[in-house]
Amino acid sequence: MGLTYLLKVMDTQNTTLINQLNLIFDPISKNQDMKKIALMFISAVILASCGTSKKEEINRLQEENQALQSELDVKDSTLTLFEESFASIQQNLALISQREDNIEVSMGDLKEGTDTREAITKDIQAINNLLADNKSTIEKMDRQLKAYGTESESMKNMLNQLSEDIESKEEEIAYLKENLTAANFTIEILNEMLDSAEFRNEIQADIIQIQADELNRAYFAIGTFKDLKDNGVLEKDGSIIGMGGSKQLKEDFNSDFFAEVDITQAMSIPLNAAKVEFATTHPEGSYVLEGEEEKTLKITDPFKFWSASKYLVVITK
């Protein structure tokens, strides 16, 4: 599985995670607790009108109000930590895949000398650091879930899936190490980790590259409305008995139907149709449509063109 595919999956997974977390945390914690706070506030006002004899009760309600607000803050913080932890694990898995690719390339050059062997060893040791970091993050997420006190199956399933992804990657690395030992690498050295300073230096450039790749990544899908609708990309909004309505991107659209492009490279996209319509928003002046029978999209200002949406959907007619 290549880095580019993993990063694309990461986009979809991160969006899914945030939606799931909001469904779990918002209705349970925020809505119910805000209602409690509102009721307490109203009660306090009513009691205040009854005179000074109710001061103790008012003070008690105010203390409970503050306690509930603190609980809300903790739950918001937990949600943020879960999002950050999930993103951290996904980034580490992408970095591991990148190092795996480096090793596969380097193994073809083992006869070139000791520099290649040292590079492979560093890649493997950096992978060991990343795997250890992922395990630590999973354990932290598990503690957060228990501290929060929810028994949500969705949260547990997400943690289980992350654990399975990590275990699968560990199996890949174990197999890779077996191949390296067959090429006269020492398993004890392959199982070592880099010290923290060297590890940071090793992966810093990789992180910068991943971030740059992410900024330059975009996706497009082309087809008739029927094709795009049948493949889970578009839907009609506001239609009555199948008539009228605007054609728009589905909220949970099928990302697998899209092709990926580097916005710094993809300046021309063949549309292969005489009549076309954009279902996504792209600023005027950033592109032109050329041709008569078979139009071609020429992107004249890529950063402006993709500024409103990293997804392009073209309906052909």
C-alpha cells in the first residue's frame, strides 16, 4: 500500500472520526448538560425572588452549575485529544509506509556499499520508534475513554480498528526484518530504536514532505449525472417527485470514485464531452474550457481554482 493511497484514506478517516466523535460527545454531553445548566440558572433566579432565606440553596445551585461547566470543559478537551491522537497515529502509519518504500528501493542497491546498509538500518530503527509511539498513543486513548466514563461502542470500535491497523503494520515490519536478516543484517540492530534527538531529525523532513503533499493534493470525478449519482458522488437537493433541484456533492460521497492529482502538476484535464457542468465551486478566472466536440479544462491559476474545494466534479452531457 503506497503513501499516496494511505494519505487519501487518512483524509476520509479523519472526517469520519470527527463526525463520529461529535455524534457521541455532543448529544450525550453538551446538549444534556447545557439543559441542566439552563434549568439550574432558572431555578436560581426563581429562588432569588423568594428572599434571603433561600441564599444557601442558591449558593448550592451555583456550585453545581460550576461543576457541570467544568465537566463540559473536560469533555470538550477529551474530544480534542481523541482527534489529535487519531491524526498522530495516521501520520505515523504514513511515515512508516514511506520508510518501507525507501527500504525496498535501497535493497536493490545493497551492493553499492555500506552507506546503503546504514540508510536501511536507520529506516528500520525509525520505524521501531514510530510503532512504539503508536502503541503509547493507543494506550493513552484507552485511558481517556475510561476516564470519560462512556460505554460507547463507536468509540471502542474506533480504538479496536486503530489497534488492528497497528498490528497489521507490525506484521509487515516483522516480515521485512526477516528479509533483511537474510541479507546479512543483524536482527538485534534492526530491533533497536533511534535516540529521541536523532529520531526527530530523521522524520522532520518526512513530516514536512507529507504536509506539502497534502496541501497539493486534490481529486476530480467526471461523468453523467446518472453515473455520478449511481456511484455515490452527487445527489439532487430540493427536488419534488424527481423534478428540478440542484445537483450537489453528497455529504458522505464515495471518495473512491475520484482520481487524485497534484495541483502543481495537473494544469489540463480532458473532459471528453461537448457540454459540461461543474457541480463543485471553482472561482471564475482560474480556468478556461477549450475545444468544441471534446472539451478540455485548462487550469490557469491552480491555487485559486482549488481554493474553494479540493474536489472537482464535472457533469458531462
